[in-house]
Amino acid sequence: MSEIKFTKSNEVIEWDDNYESILELAEANDLALPFSCRMGNCTSCQHPLVSGEIEYPFGHTGEPDAGHILLCCSKPKEGSDLVIDG
């Protein structure tokens, strides 16, 4: 099982496959992170990925900045722990 660490809050949360995205998991654990569209179009949910690997199972049309991920439509690759600067 993967763990996700959010550096600004110093929260470490175990990934749960019941959630469709990192953003949903964060919200369920009372982390307030910016977002707008929830579909990977607007890029307002982008955060720097410090380490780990993600996937976009449902795709996205917005392009995050280099080294960033879109929280609203990404999830960790199986077995990959993440560190997110957020």
C-alpha cells in the first residue's frame, strides 16, 4: 500500500483505492488544497511532486508545470510512495 506525504502539513496518509484521486483522499482527511474543475483541465490543483510516481487513470487535458502533478485526477502508481509539496 502506498503512503502520501504532504510536506506543508507534514501529514502522511495511506492511499485508499476507494478514492478516485489524491485530491479526494486529501479532502477526506481534512486537508484543504486548491482546485477548481476536478477533471484535470484547469491545472489549479497542481502541486510539485518531490518523489514517487503517479498515474492519470482517467486522463487530463490541462498540462501541469514540469515536476508538478494534478491532484484532482492522479493517483499513486501501485506500490509507489509519494511526497507532495503541498
